[in-house]
Amino acid sequence: MPVRVLRAARSLAAVAVIGAFAAMAAPVAAATASTAAGFGWLRLAHLSPNTPAVDVYLYSVGNPAAQLVLKHVAYGTESPYERVRTGDYTVAMRAAGAPSASKPVLSAVVNVAAGRAYTVAGLGPFKALRLQVLDDKLATPPGKALVRIIQASLLQKRVTVRLGSAAIASGLRFGSVTGYQAVAPGTVNVRITGSSQHAVSAAALSAGTIHTIVVLDDPGHLTIQVLEDAAGSTAIPAGPAQTGLGGTAARPGPPLIPWLAAAALGLALVAGGAVRLRLRRAGAHAR
């Protein structure tokens, strides 16, 4: 797979184009497990509040050519899932703008199994930054939704998380990740309470869906991201949901939009086809 450098679109027009092609490029939610044979999915996240922006590289072990490059990944950014072949991969983080041949600041190895999904997240404070490989579930108990929490707020080092009136995590430490919990479906308020601040966000938890709730620092206050990991008990990963295209508008640094190259290519093909059609019609009239 050639190297692809994915950058955020900065204009409303670009976002509109990407939105049109995202549905075509995204995995089909109703896919069965057989569709995933020989492939898995990886999602990358920068969740260390006091760590500057980084460039993230994905390598297949034994191949020095990067398969994926994400430029200037800022805190609070989660990429959509990337479909990759099964096998061992290295995720490497370098300071934003550092040469691709420079030594990574941090790296981790992840084994991608067929039909499985993973999030590789930069967690913890800058001085103790780590890359943690999270095993993302793709199936739920019948009639239930699954929810887990990533506590990435350094502003409030311990938080309690409630869905409606039920506490699903108490005193959750900064940098920690809970396991998935089965919850009743429905639209609920997610309430995050720290020692001096709180945040509330509505979340639609449909039966058969799987979500990661991320607790983040916005400048001076808490904020919440609700990511949809998968939709349907046999679904493949759905990518970020309810967070724009991978992050909130207030997040420092642009969100990742890895459909940009596909959208541009699609537009070029459409435009090229239209030109060829006009030329053929003109030739027919001339004859």
C-alpha cells in the first residue's frame, strides 16, 4: 500500500465533498464476519493533554515503508478506523514535522487478527507518555449497548461517570481505560464529574451499538466525546460518530479526515468521465 499523508480539510467546501464520499468509503455497517476474513481494523488516538501534536506512522513489521501517515495529530483527535491486512504492525509517534527517518518518540507493536478492531492510544502525561493497545469489541449481548470510558483529562485527575442516574465509573484516574459494560439502549445524558468541574452530553445508545466515551480537557473545562466503535452485533467498525469528523470544533488542531484523498480521486474520475462524454458527443455531431 503506498504511503498516504492524510491532512484535515480547512474549508466548508472540502468538508462537504468529504461528507459526500465518506459514505462510499466507510465500511458497510451490515457486513458479516466473512467480509472481514484476512483483515482487521486500527484506529489511532492522541489522548495526552500536555503532549504537543505528533505525526503518527503505521508500518507493517518487516517493511520499512509506512502504510499510513497522519500529520499533526493534536490532543483529542481520534482517527476513523483503517482497514488493514492481518499481521503485526508498528505504530510510531514522532514530533510534528520531524523527519520520517528520525527516531520515534514512542512506538508500539499491535497484532491485528482477522475480524478484530483495535485502538492504539497515546495516554498519560507527557513525561510518562505511553502507547496503549485497546482491544475494541464488535459484538454486544442481545438487546444491549456496550460502553467503555477513557479518562484523558489532566485537569480533573479523577472523575465519576454517570449514564442517566447510574454511575458506571467512580474515581476513574487520569490515563485509565475501563472495560466495556452492557447498558440498556436509549438516549441518555452522560455526566462527567470531577473534583471541581462537570460536563454533560447526550448520547444515543441504540441496541447492538458499541461506544467509547472519552473524557477530555478543553481549555479551562471538561468536555466529552462519544465515539461509536461499531453498529450492530455483526458490524465492522463504524468510525467516530457524534463528534463531527473525529473531534469537537473546539479541539485544538484540526480533526483527521482520511477520506480526503478518496474524495479528490472520486471528483477527478467524475470530472474526467464528464469530459470524455462531452468529447464523444462532439465527435458524433461532427460526423
